Amino acid sequence: MAKDGGGPDWNGLLKWSLAHGDGTAKPRSLSEEDKKWFMEAMQANTMDVVKRMKEITQVMKTPDDVLQSQGVTPENIEDMLDELQEHVESIDMANDLHSIGGLDPLLGYLKNSHAGIRAKAAEVVSTIVQNNPKSQQLVMESNGLEPLLTNFSSDASTNSRTKALGAISSLIRHNQPGVAAFRLGNGYSALRDALGSDDARLQRKALHLLQYLLHDNKADRSVATELGLPKLMMHLASSDDSGVREAALGGLLELARDNTSGAGNVLPDQDKLKDVLKSRIEGISTMDADDLSAHREERQLVDSLWKECYNEPSSLREKGLVVLPGEDAPQQPPPDVVGSMFEPPLRAWAASRPPPKEDSESESAKKDPPLLLGPGPSS
Amino acid sequence: MMAETGDQHGPVIGIDLGTACSCVAVWQNGRAEIVTNEHGGRATPSYAAFTDTERLVGDAAKSQASRNPTNTVFATKRLMGRRFSDASVQDGLKLWPFKVVPGRGDKPMVAASYKGKQKLLAAEEVASMLLSKMKAEAEAYIGGPVKNAVVTVPASFDVLQRRATKHACAVAGLDVLGVIHGPAAAAVAFGIHEIAGDKNVLVFDLGGGHTSVSLLAVASGKIAVRATAGDPHLGGEDFNGRMVEHFVAQFKAEHKKDVGRNARAILRLRAACEQAKRTLSSASWAAIELERLHDGADFYSTITRDQFDELNLDLFCKCLDPIKKCLTGAKMDRSSVDDVVFVGGSTRIPRVRRLIQDLFDGKELRKDISSDEAAACGAATMASLGSDDSLVDLFLFDATPHSLGVAAAGGAMAVMIPKNTPIPVMARENTISIQPNHKKGIVISIFEGERPQASENTLLCEIETSGGSQQSKARSEALCVCVLQHRCRRRLDGLCEGQGERA
């Protein structure tokens, strides 16, 4: 936080903060003891978390020029936000940030003039709202999605765009008003631009969000198709980055499983897709044991996508590369009377499909195999 | 246990002292209200910490745990009323980052560094720090002093553990009007005692660190505890742990790096899993995304409810064991249960509820009263009996959580009062032979537990008597009754001086 030598003018900073904190207190001279306390407060890690969050809130409410004039650098602010992120990893602290008045100034940092601060603020927001319906609602009510969409679509810094996308994903997952606002805010165009960028991390995050949107919001499939996203995903399925490949394959699998429209409408270039999958099969076939283990997800996705499109198992299965010896078969859930009401999405769905019986006659092969308790037989 | 009546001075609070979190409620404006702390929180982590400059309790203690692990103490409920050599304490030593050493009389003591000096603290002293904070929060909430409390304990707590809990309250400046089962208090919170007619209610409590079940008989506004059972080491945190293990394995497979050795990363992953677990209660899947989790690598994964259930199915089934034991203890079959009350955050897991529903042959269960704060509210409701005339006259009967007995000849455990016997106990007449230790009298050791050898059970107290053997036998019977009615050594000593006197 504070650097050695030539540190910030804590006296002026505290004076200004106290004077503007509630508008009634008179500024007082900062004694050496007070200065020592404040510096310790900025660095201490044994403070009461809520008290600490209140101090951070006070700093975030201080205008940028005042901080700058007191010698506080953008790096100091980023370090402070790092600490805040650690505190809000606890869901109770995350929800308390709003009640102590810290959420709005944090969202204000999304518009800060320094890219590093914008990125770090987005990362903190992402931590606050991930799997946290209460804070998701609070951020939506504070109109937090708007600066995130602005940063995601047009920030000059790629890192800031990536972090904004991460925050958007956490904010709108399992949050229908968030999804609707994302659509209205032209989020899909920004997703397309992200897929077309040359940053693998940004591509990966965009694909993960796209998978969610395609699965849980069927109305969005047509939007995605109109924007040409399927073609982009097919292209990315050949990416050098394995995470990007996996995420792209997952998105394509979502589209391929769409039973409400003809496959030809959803995946326009069947020949190209087949070439892509064949290429991946060749790539997987040349992997050594360690690589095969690391790319288990990809193996299963390629096989599932092939089955979905061409109604037959891929050659990976013949080569014994979908499930390796000693490896558990894709995990099957225990019998579940209401399982049909909660279909497993995304990768888990791909992985959990039971393999068809190869030795059965063609007529009985169409029947779904019975669900088994625990993992299926290892091949 | 019958709540004390008589003149009460000032408000009485209900405290739910949980393994993971604690909660306090006060009877106010004709109802039980949960006390909120200075930043609006309603549950306080059951943590205490010691630093070079100060002592921390609750949120403050928990938040710095990752930076000060050896001096941050939690789960003290697992130490209170125990011996260092107890199996449950020995098991805990393998998991706790703080140090526990044997003190006088094999009492487990927590070793912590405070203001640069090494200190030994009893579990009761640590718990009293937490209780003091809750007392202070209640006083701030009410705007006046608080001296009296009703405290909940797990159903599995024995006499020594209850005594230790009372002692911790006394150290914190609280007079304990009653120590009651958390599940029974939870049932009271939801008006079970107002049921018309006779009903059997099963209270299923699945918290962060424990499982407990109580079978209550409700009749004419009175609640009797028919049986209790529980697992003090099984709860929601274990389900979380399975998820963490699952993702650690996945990260290792994908990135070929062992994130398990990165303490900071594990803390982040555990916090993310806790929130994902909540999402899985209402959605069929959840995503976890952690930037630079380990060695600069990002982590993204999804988990479905089915996967979560599969990871934890054996633990879910283990949660059902106390239900079966409870029914057996009460000599009751499943069809006799009229209602099931869910208490504790982990009862929101859909699979857990479904398993219990199946156990009761699909009977419709009460699903609208799951609450993390039920026990504290119920304790406050009961605490209000002596201070608010508007409540009905409520008597809550308790049952012995474990069998009580003495050592017979040869050291065998001679059970005088079996487990799940309602309290107060009517006089029991059992003649047993006791091996004499002294010519002038007999030392009677009273044990609590279910093991066939008396010395393997928990020694509650020893009574030294004098006089003839005939009188000794009579006194031993009386003493066993006294133990349950008065729980006071001094009173026991007084009664021992009587000639053939019985309670």
C-alpha cells in the first residue's frame, strides 16, 4: 500500500475526508500519533473487517483530484481494492458493503480515468455478485450493468474489457432481469467483438457467458445466429488455446442440441464443422497420456458434438480415447424422480451422456440405456 | 427442563451458540426478535482471535484467520466439557490450526499468543468472549443492560458439556435461566407448542458443523422431548469440503498444478463453493470463476445439482442415521410422526429434503419454516415466560441424552437411568452390588454414556458415603435421582447426610 519514502500526505487526506465525511465535523490538525494510526489503518490486516471496509469506503468517496493532490497513486488504489476483494469473498461481507455505503463508490470506480482501477473495480464487483442474488439485485438497482457494458464494449484497455466481462457474467447468471438488460444494452454485439479479438482470455470468458445464454435463454439463440456467432465459434474451436477450444465446443453443442429448429438453420456450415471436428480428433489422437488427462473435457465435448450432429459415435470412441483405462466413465447421476425437471446443462451434460451400447441391435440401440447407481462400467 | 418462573429483573435473551455461527434474540414487542450487530448482520461467526495488540471476536476474528491461523480459535463447542484424551478432541487436533494441549485433569486448553505472551485458555473462556460480544450486541439493541439468558446446546450435549456452557455464560456475566436443546427451541419458535391436540414432531437440524434430531411430543401446550440423536461432526461445511476437493482435482487435471498446497487459493475456493452451494438450492447448476487462482491460472468450472448430490450422497444418507436412532430411541415408527421441522441452513438442500420425505413415505413436510435463526428465537420465546404474561404457560420437559449409571462389581456399567428418560426422573429402585473401597464407607462414581465398561464412560461425579451397607444402597438410589433433579454437588452432599432419605 504505502511506499517507503515520499508517501502520501496523510494529514491532508484525513483532514479532507473527515471534513467531507458528514459535512459537520470541523477539520483538525493531524498529529503525528493520528498520522501513525491512519497509516497503520491503511495497512493493518488485523482490523475488524467492517471497520476496514468503512475506511476503504471513505477513501473511495474521496474525489480523484483530492487523492492525487495528497500523493495517493493509482497503484495505491489498486492495492486497496485488492484488499477489499479479499474481504468481500465472504458473502456476508459482500452484502454488507452496500449497507455501509461502499457499493456506489465502487461502481463509480468503473468509470475511473485509470484503466488499472477500472479493471480492479470490475474484479471486485465480480467477486461480490458471483452466486449472490442479493448483491446482484443491489448492483442492478444501482445501475451497475451500464458502466460494465460500456467498459466491455469500448474500453481501450483489453484487460479492463476482460474484467468487465467477468463482472457481467457473474452479475447476470441466474439473474433474469440482468439477462434482459444485457440484451437491451446490446451486449451480444460486444460478445461478437470479444470473440473476434486476439486475446484468448477475453475469448474464453465471452464463450463461457455465451454458453450460459444459449442454454438458459432459448430466445437468444436467434439473436446469436443473426449476429453470426456460430461461425465465430466454429472458427474458435480450432484455436491454439485449449480453454478457448473447449468453451467454443461447448457453445456449439448447445446450438446442436436445439430441437426447436432445424439443425441446418443453427449450424450453417456442416462441412466446415465436420472438418473442424476431424481436425480435433486428429489432434487428440496425437496427445500423450498427460495431455489426454488435461484435455478430458475436450475429448468428451468432441465426441458428444459428433454424436449430436451425425447420429453416430466419433472415431475417438473406437480408439478408446473418450474414456481412458482407469478413468471413470462420465459421471451419471443417481436415480432422480424429478431429474427431468432439472436437466444438467453445459459441460456436465455433455459428460454425463451415457455411451450407447455398441453390441446391441440397431432397433434397441435407439432406446436410452437405464440409469445406473454410481459411475458406469469403465471401458 | 422447566423454565424458571418468579420475579425477573430486566430482559432475558435467547442465545443459540452454534459451532460455526452464533445468534442472539430478544423477546420484544410481543415477539422474538433477532438482534442485529453494528453492521446489520444477524449471525456472528463463532471465532475468537488473539493478536499482539488485541483480542478479536466474531467477524473480526474470522476475517483475519488466514493471516493468523495459529491464534484464531473456533469450534470451541467441540472442546467444552471434554477431556483432551477424548476421541472427538483427538480427531479435531488433526484439523485445527490452533494448538490444544492437555491441562490439569486432562482438560483441553487452547494455546494462543496474546500480546507477545503464550496463554492457555479453557474452551469456556474462549466461548465466554463470544458470549460477551453477543451480550453487548443485545444490550446495544435493547438500549439497556442484559443479565439473564436462555442458551441452546446441541441435542447430543451431555451433562458435563452443559455445565461447561453454563460456566462460560457465567464468565460472560450472564445468569443462565435454562440450557435447552436447540431443536426444541427451534420448534417453539414456530409455534409447535400451540398445536391443538397431541402430536409427535421431529426436529431435524442440519447446521454448518453438526446434525441433530429431536423427537418431541406435544400435548395440551406442553412439549416433552421423547428422544434425541445427532452427529456433532457432520454438517454443511462437510458438503462444501467435497465440492472443494472436486474442484482441486479438476484444476490439477487441467493445469497439472496442485492448488491444494496454496492456502490462500483454498480459502478463495472454499468461499466460492459456499456461494455456489447456495445457488444450487434454487438453480440446477452453478458456475465458479476465480481469477489467478494458482500460479496465475484462471479457474472456471460449472457444477450441476446432480453432481453436487453425487459428491455428497453418502454424507446425506449419514445425516439420516440420527433420525432412525431417534425413532428407535422413542420406540416409535415413522408413521407416528405428524410433522417434521427443518432447522439450519443446510436443510435447504433439495436432495436432503427429498431423502427425508422419502423416509417418511412421502408425507408432506413443513417446508416453510426453515430458518438459521429459529433456535435463538425459540430460546428468546422461552426466556420470555417469566417476564411476559401474554404467553401461555409453557412447560418443556427434557430427556436424558445419555444413560446414567454406576460401576457395579467388576467395573461393569450398571445403568440406573437409561438414555432418553424424561426429566425429572421418578424415583428408581434398583438394588445392585457395589464393590466397597473403604471400610468406613463406599465411594459411588456416577458415569454417563453407553459403553458396557463404566470407566470408559464419562465420570460425572463421585459421592463418598459412610454408614452401613443397607443405608448405602438406599442412598445410592436417592443420589441417582438427585443428580438429575438438582445437578448440584453441594445439594448431593447434603442429601448424603440423611438417613435413608429419598427424593
